[in-house]
Amino acid sequence: MKLGPPNALPERTSRWRWLWVLPRLAFVLFVGGVGLLLWMSDQADKEEKRTTLTSDILWLEQNLRFHLARNEELLGRIDLAHAASAKAFESFARTLFGFESGLRQLIWLDVEGKVGQAHPAIMDRGLVGEAMEALPSRQSFRLARSLGKPVYSSAYPLFTNDWQFEVHVPVSREGRVVGVAVGVYRIRDILGDSVPWWLAERYRISVVGDSGKVLGTRSKVEAVVTEEGYEVAFDPPGWGLTLHAVPYRAPRPLASILLSASLVILAMIVLWSLWILRRHVLRRQAVEEQLRQEHAFRKAMEDSLDTGMRARNLDGEIIYVNPAFCRMVGWTATELIGRRPPMPYWADDYLDETRAIHDQVLAGDGPEEGFELKFRRCDGEVIDVLIHEAPLIDAQGRHFGWMGSMVDITERKLADERHRQQQERLQSTGRLVAMGEMASSIAHELNQPLAAISSYCTGAINLLRNHTAASEVIPALDKAVDQAQRAGQVIRRIYSLARHSEHRVEAVDLAERIDAALALVDSDLRQKAVRIRLSVVDRALIEGDPVLIEQVLLNLLRNAVESMRECAADLRSIAISLCCVDGYAQLRIADHGCGIDRTIAERLFDPLFTTKPDGMGMGLAICRSVIENHRGRLVFEDNPEGGTVFCIMLPLASP
Ligand code: ADP
């Protein structure tokens, strides 16, 4: 869930760049190494060929020398008898030619240089016989005769491309030169006799004159020759003759070709795989970069969220929390990730409830519309959160956990509470205002006790005028005083309520308040012939304002009396019952009046709602307000016997 910081990106890229140098370097080294190997192998091959060429040409030169030296020796063995007889000379010559000597012609010259014998016979004087007259043959003859050693003539052409040279071998008898044996060599024949076939297959062997002209060549095949060649001086036969060998361009061995080809193919495969790898890595880098940016974007979004995000696996273990969640509960991600229930942020006072909803979510039965919980921050503060849970599904579609989004609604709840209280205060104020208005109405209604007081007082005066004993007047005056005090209390209490002062709170005995209220409506009851059936089952003590409670009872009794205005005389009764149920005092006032129509039932407690021509429609509104201020409820229902039952529920005072 954690990524490196965004600024790690350039560092990674530069490292990748360095990493890329390595395969390239390796490839260059590989290709260079392979090339060097091939070049070295080629050089070694060439060197070997050159060495072979040198040794071959030296061997050939030695072979030729040996050939010529042997021929010199054989020529030196010529006998005068041979020279004297043409037949013997021919036989000697044939023997000599049989040695593959390369000799083309054998000539016997006497000391004067005249041709004695020749085999084959000299057909053309211009060739050899006359050659004695001309250089270089004459020179060679003289030199050989004077030196007493074999002397070679320079090469001369017989025909255009057929060169030959001679060897003049002086023949001595008893210390005196008696003649010269001349062996005529044709260069082409020498090469033909002396150069073995295997050498001719490898090289083109040539004899080159001092002017650079090729005098004879031995080659087995007509093939392309290489530039490189080797030449060696071909002396003493020489007169500037050189033996020149040029190797043929041999086809490269198949193994070498295969090796080179496989190396080239290998290098190309390496290059290709490098290219593929590079493309793959570049694509991967691009995708990684895209992923990194997307992740950074999502993380930035998550971090900027005010909604806490928490992911859990199927075992309930936390696998992810976002910063907003950490801020909400005050624990760090490290402290939370890996935790299993009970979580450190579960509020101690709500552990059972929290665990129940936790199990419900893990079982997949979490409320879809979300749920509210209380969490405890690490500093102990309890907060309200609204949680929505959704299943976590992976790329393969497997359900692997739960993602919860959390909103801190503590402030909202406080605001709601404040708003509710404010509304309540407003309602209360409205009711109190209405009550203030009602006060004038009630004050108006106080006319009755005042009238009673007045009539008591009038009665007392009349008694006094008739000189009745004072003891008989006193009860009437006491009653008048009681009525006056009660009326005064009502006025003071309602006046104080209208001025928004708090109502008194004291223990109120409801049975007593019923009696007091009945006393207030007593004359009315009698006047309308309404009977009262009182049933006090339990003694009910509540906490509240006795005058207001009394006023409520008074109002409900008056409404009950008025509802029975049209009623038959025998039905005019009000049943009052008092009992305690589940910690509440239940006071029911049942009449047999006209009842309440369904159409007006909903508006009954609305201020100013009345069905009476002279009614104010404030009585029930004030009654409900008073009862609710005492944490109770005021409801009504149809009386099964006809009429209506008003029911007051008030919490009993704690013992
Ligand atoms: P008012 O008595 O001035 O009309 P209330 O708020 O006390 O104002 O009563 C409102 C209306 O509720 C009455 O007009 C009457 O129609 C109806 N009501 C109240 N008590 C009873 C009852 N016991 N039986 C039938 N109707 C009643």
C-alpha cells in the first residue's frame, strides 16, 4: 500500500539508464571479441600459409638445385668415346634424359667450341649450333673452358614463350679440357619435371627473368591467385632468374565458414533479443510510470479525503487505513494495520454493540444504508461515526474483504441536538406565549370563584344583618377566603409562567390535585348535574408544579363537563381513575360526551383549535405542553361506553 516518494522517479530512471549501458557494452564487447577472434584466426591461417609457402618454395628451390647439380655431375661424366660415336652419344643422352633431368638437348662441343655430337640433332643452326657464335652461349662456353667448372648461360627464348638456358660442363682428361658437354634446359620442362603435382595444385610456380618477364610457369589449374607470393633467387642457373610461387586462393574450410556464420547469427540473435528486451522494458517502464502516476493520483485523492477509509480482510484484520481515518481515531496506520478485533478505537461503553455490528458486517449482513457507531479516539474522546461497508473484490472477482467509509458525525449530531433543543425551546416558548395568552382567559374564568367569593360574602353580610350568630357566618367567610387564595395562586403561577420563569418542582400527590381540581369545578358539576366516580388505586407521587397539574386537571374536567352538555341526565358522569403502571402514574378522565370525530382528532392539540362558539382552543395545547414539560404524555381515546377518555402519563417521583 505504500509507494516511494514521487521524487524517487528521476533517480530510478537514471539508474535504468546506467543499467542499459551494460548490455550494450556487453554486446559491443561480444561482437568486438568475435571479430577479433575471426581476424586472429584469419591471420594465423595466413601466417601458416605463408610459412608453408616459404618452406615449399625453399624445398622446390633445393630440389631444383639438387636436380641441376646432379645433371652437372652426370654431364661431367661424359666419355670421349661417347663424344666420338653418335650412337654412344645418343645412348648416353637417352640415359641422361631418363632421369627426368629436365634436359631437352645434349650437345658435345670440342675445345674449339665446334659441335661434335648433339642429341637430339640440331635441326636449326640458329638454335644451338649457331648459338655458340653468339652471346650468351659463347661466353658460357669460354668461361667454362677457361674455369674448368660448369657455367650456366642466361635464358633466351627459343620461341616466343619457350625459354631455355644451357649448362656448359667442361670435360677434362689428364688435366686438360677435351671438350664441353652442353645441357640445354627448357624452363617449362624443368618446372614440369621438378615441381610435384601437389605443389602445382597449391601454387602457381613461375621462373621470372631479371627484367621481370615470366619465362615459364607450372600450374595445374587455372585459378585466381592471391596477391601474396614468394620468390627466391634461382642462382647459379640464374643470370638473374628467380623462382616465384603464388598460392591459389583456397576456398575457406566449411568449418570456418560455419563458425563465422554461426557467430554472426549469434551476434544478430543477441542484438535482436536486446532490442526486444529493450522494447519490453521500455513498455514496462511506461506502464509502471502510468501506474505510478495513477497510484499517486489515487493516493493524493485518498489523502485529501475527509472520509476515513478502512479495509479489512475476511477475518476482520485491518489491511489498510487512509490518513483521514487515522486523523479521526488518533492512531497511526502502523498501529492499526494488522490489528484484529477488538480494535483500539472501539468505545468501551459500546463494546457489545460494536462487536455485534462488526460480526454482522463480516457475515455480509451489514445494513446497506449504513450505520452509526461510537468510536473512542486515542485521547479518550468519544466520537460518533457513520459507516458504510462495501465488499472488496479483487481482479479475479474474488471477495477478499470489506471496505468501510467513515464520516465523523459528532459535530453534526451535536448540531442536530442543539437544533432539537432550540426547536424545543422555541416550541416551549411558543406554548408559554400561548399560555400567557391563556392566562387572560383563565383570569377571565376566575370570575367564577370570584363570583363564589362574592356570593359567600353577600351571604355572610345578609346573615350579619339578620343578627345571626357570628359562629354561623365564619364558615362562609372561610370558604370565601379559600376561594380567594386559590384564585390568587392560579393568577400568580400563570403570571410567572407567562414571564418565562421556571415552574416549581416539588412532590405532587396526584390524588390531592384531583380533589383540588374537583373542588374548583364543584359548583359547575352541581349546576350541570354531573356525577363524579373517582377510583384511586395507587397513591401516585410525581415531581412537578402542583398548580399547573391542577390546572390541567381542571381544564380536562371542564372539557368533559362541556362535552356532556347535550347528554341524557343519567349518563352525565365522569369516571376518574388513578393507578401506577411501569413507573408511571396513569390518570384517566372518562366522560360519556359527544366524543371526538376522526376528522378533528389530529388537530385537537393545535393551539386555537376549537369547536365551541365561545371557545379559545388553547386548553388542550397548554395541557399537553404542561404534561410534556413534566416528561409525561397526554393522549386520548374513544370511551367504549361512549364519549372520550383523556389519559395522562407522568413519571413517578423516585423514592
Ligand atoms: P376549547 O375548550 O376552548 O375549545 P380546548 O383546547 O380545551 O379548547 O378544546 C379543543 C376542542 O377539543 C374543543 O373545542 C372540543 O371540540 C374538543 N374537546 C376537548 N375535550 C373534549 C371532550 N372531553 N369530549 C369531546 N370533545 C372535546
